[in-house]
Amino acid sequence: MKKLWLPLLLAILVLSLILAGCSQAPVSADGDNAQAGDQASEKPIELTFSYFGPEMIPPGHWSKEAAKRVEEKTNGRVKINT
């Protein structure tokens, strides 16, 4: 009987964590999220990516191309400095 308690307790703990993790968060209706999104869109996000090799080998070239594509796809909201 003692050996049954530990697996049963662990199963209950795992199930309660799964249920708590899968529950939906309450949604606010006051519009605070819309204002925060407007403020965030004013200033572009700048990221820095560095590669230790020269630009002329494929990974160096791909990093430049990837940075250019990210900037195009995000309409300039995200800029990656390489």
C-alpha cells in the first residue's frame, strides 16, 4: 500500500499542473493592450547578430540575407544589425 501512495500523489500533481497550465487567462476589456501596441510600434526593435566568419562564406551571406528579409517582412519594425 505504501508503494501506491507516491505514484498516485505524483499523478495527481502532474494532472493539476497540466490543468492549471492549460487554463485560459482572463481577457481585459479596457483596451490597455491596444495602447501598449501603439506605443511599441513607434520605435523599431533593433537586434544585433554577429557571426565570427567572413561575410563571403555562405553562413555570413545568409545572415545578411536573413536580416534583410526580416526587415522587409516586418515593414521595418524589426531591424537586425549584422
